[in-house]
Amino acid sequence: MSVVVEFRIMNSLKIIIEKHSDGYVSYPIGLKGVVVGQGDTYDEALTDIKSAIKFHIETFGEEIFDTESPILEAFVAETQLAA
């Protein structure tokens, strides 16, 4: 499941939130650079990534948005690899 986060600059991002045995990890797709959030709960990970994205934008400016190839949808798929 991805979550769309809206910013004042009217851009939206898709956020991936992964559940692991020791908590949640979150990261956006469609940004230049590496931005990661984490938390003990889904909501904590979402709050942390929003804060990290805001800091990333404030630090590097709006040019960090990948506007040349915007991500329209995000899917999670699972497959088996042949040995």
C-alpha cells in the first residue's frame, strides 16, 4: 500500500511503508536522493518520513522532485526466481 502525501508546493509523493519484525521503514519514490523514515508503528514511520521529506526539500530545494518521469502508480509484486 502506498500513501500520497501533499505538500504546500502542490506536489504529491507516493510513500512506501514496509513492515519488518522490528518496526516500520518508509521511503518516498519520485525524489532525487535518499530519504528514509522509521518507526515502531505505521503512523510513526509515516510521520517520520514526512519530516524527513520536508527537511530534504528545505535543504536541497524543489529541484529534488523527479519531474521528468513522474510516478503515476506504484505496485507491489511478488515472484519466484528460478534456481
